[in-house]
Amino acid sequence: HRVEDEARSEAAALARDIRNGQWMFNAQPICFSRSGRLLNGQHRLSAVLEAGQAIEVLVMRGLPERAFETYDKQAKKAPAIDEMFEDFGDKALISASAVLLWRREMRPPDQPDARPTASEIRAVVAGHPELMRMRGFARKLMRYGRSSALVYAAYRVLRDDATLGQVFLNRLETAANLPAGHIILRLRDRLIDLRKADQNTQIDEILEAWNRFRKRPGIPV
């Protein structure tokens, strides 16, 4: 069932690109054998049906049946953002952070297993450039969580309240001037316990502490 779920997710992602005008013609053909068997292109054809729109694509017919075994039938991961930032050193981190943002804020509600396409990742990065500024914060706190989770959580905090959010992040980074039992100290301890947890668990923990902190900052100068 996992392979089938991945196939549906891949087709749904391609369908979104088609509907959003992000489909780009390339040299990868839809391939059929001499008997008419579909050898390669199932995801694209399924996406066309789901989107209800035609696309321009090459078609090859008459291939030998054994060619089927040469095609990668696993769902493909969305490529990184190399073409957007040729000189940018943290492409993988920002791409992973953009995927988190898309999954938490933009994923279609009726597609819980959906993954973003390359064009959707590019759109997230272009629309949320502040994600890139958070990479330094994440690098400093690597012992407290996954870098992509820290980037996204920090971006969410600053998006909620830029001024107070910066105070929260500074104190989370340094723990300076915090009384015993302070919510940020408890958060740091909790994140240590969650170092091997999934990204969403780490993000939720930070945002929960942030929401409590916003109500009662109480930080000494």
C-alpha cells in the first residue's frame, strides 16, 4: 500500500502544478511498448486526469517489453532549489524548511500525504525570504533540534510578533538573565529530551512555549 500511496501523492502533486500553470514541457516522454503497455509516465497521465487539463508531452511507442524494468517506478523526491540560489550555501536546509512550511500551512486538506513539487518549494522560498535569515539561529541551536524545524519555528515566531519574537529567540539561544523555572529554560530542557523526535513535534513544542511566553513575557533586562 505504501507504493500505491506514494504514486497517488506524486500524481496529486503533478496535478497541482498542471492546474497552477507550473507544468513545464521537457524531453521525458510517455513510453509505450509494442503491445501498447504503458512503460513510463503513469504519474503524469494520472495527473492529467486529476487536473482535467491537457499537457504537452512527448510520446514514444514500440519499445520492447523488457524496457519496463529499466524505469524507476518509485515516487521521486522534489529537487532542491539549486537553480534559485547558485551561490547560496544552505540550499538543503532552506529547501527542507520550505517543505515544512508547505506541509503545515499550504498542503491541501484532503491530501494528508501530499508532498510539494519543485515549483511549490520555489514559490515558498520566494514568498517567504525570511526563512533564509533564520539559518544562523538554527545552526547555533543544533543540539536542541533539527535545523529545518528550528528555521521554520523561528520564522513563525517572528511572523507573529517581530519585536517580542526576537526577544524570545535571543533568550532561547543564550538563556541569559532567566530566573530558575522560566518557560524558556523549561523549553530548552524539553528540546534536549526531544532531540530524536520528529520535526513537527519539535516545532509544536517551541510554538506552544512561544504562545505561553507572549502572554507573560516577564524577562528581566
